[in-house]
Amino acid sequence: MKDARLRVRSLVTALVLLLITSFTVRAQEQGDGFLSDLHNFRVSNYVALDAYYRFSANGDTETLNEIVAAINEANESMNSIADSTAGVLSGEQVESLNVEFDRFKDLMRSNINDVRNTGYPDLRLVSDMANQALLMSQVATEMYTLAQESSETEINSRIEAARSAAVTMAQMMAKYSARTHSSVAQTFQGSSNDVPLDEQARLFDTLLSRVTEGGAQGQLKSTLNDLTSKWEFIRGSYINYNDNNVAFVIDRYSKGILRGLETTIGLLRERAA
């Protein structure tokens, strides 16, 4: 009888431990998914802004489709953030980001309509949109930091460096596009809270070196080698951004780096699982 009670007690203990482990793993996965959505949201909006600056110069349907695709991706991320069961941020905090996003979308819609209706942008509205993008990014970044602190997710330094590098690259790409295609570029870069392109390029150097630390094999190694080579090719253009450079090449390579960082993040997450 005593042995039977011991076996029941051991079974109950094992079940409790299993439930705790399962809950912890699920909480970590939800927390990491929440961070991933916030990260994708930040990147997508700057990709949309980059496409807008090119659209303002050419009115091209293909470029307009790029804006729409990037905004749709940001929408999907925002919806996932709002619907998340991770519980890492309050409803009020999430809604504050959604409000800023709605303002950005309204400004984007107005600026697109100006180009389509008149053939050129309203510089005041473009400036407002650029400032709104910066404000929204700052809010999202603050929320990302809060989510890191409050979630059960274990922080992976290489993944975080890759995400920071992707946001930095997306911002740089949009700024460079502004300088190339819009006379409002100085306003875009004039905010006291913003960082000049050459400083961001040097920050990207630091972040990329953190991503490549720790060794790599197989697909991860080839992906890191590829994005490092792309960065070396365009780095000087971002450092010396006042020089005459081929804008479409810089844009294409920057997007290649963003794709490489996205792949890198996925591979690092697989390794950490």
C-alpha cells in the first residue's frame, strides 16, 4: 500500500513538472513571437517609406505595389501584436502603437494621392510622414525593450544584434532614398532625435560584427558571408552619403542585406530552439 502511494505521488510530481515545463516553453515561444512581430513591424514601415520616396520621383505602379506590400506586412504584424496572448504588454500600450501606425498610414495615403493627382509630393506632408515614421519607430523600440524585460524569452545576443542591424539598415535605406529622390531629405534627417547616415553606418558595422561572432557553418555561414560582402560593397556610400552614387544599386544591395538578416535570424532561432 505504501509503495502504491509513493508511485502515485511520484506520478503526480512528474505530471506537475511536465505541466510547468510545457507552460514555460509555451510562454517563451509566445514571448519570442511577440518580439518577432514588433521587429517585423519596425522594419516593414521603413521599407514602405523607402518605396514611397522612389514612388514620389517616378509615380511607378510597381513601386506603388511595394508600398502597399510593406504596409500590408506591417498591418499583419500589428494585428498579431494586438491579438497576442503573450501578455507581455498592456492593451493600452499596444493601442498607443496602433494609434501612431494609423497616423502613419493616413499620411502615407495622403502623400500617395498627392503624387498621383498632381505629379509631385507636398513637401510639408512628406516631412510630417517622415517625422511620424521616426516617432512610431521610437515607440515600437521602447515597447520592444519593455517586452524583452517582461517576457519569459531568453535573450539571444546574436539574434538581437541581427534584429537591431535590420532596423538600422531599413532606416538607412529610407534616408538614402529620401536624399536621392526628395528635396525634403534635410527635413527627414534634421530631427534632433535622429542619427546621421554615417553614424548609423558605423553602428551597423558594430552590430554586424556581433552577429558574426561565435562561428557559423553551412547555410548560416554562407548567408553571413553574402550579407557581409554586400555591406562592404555599399558601406562607403552610406559613410560618404553626400557623394554621387548609384542609388538603385544601393537600394538593391540594402534589400539583399535585409533578406540576409531575416534568413540569419531564422537560422539562429532554429539553433537556439
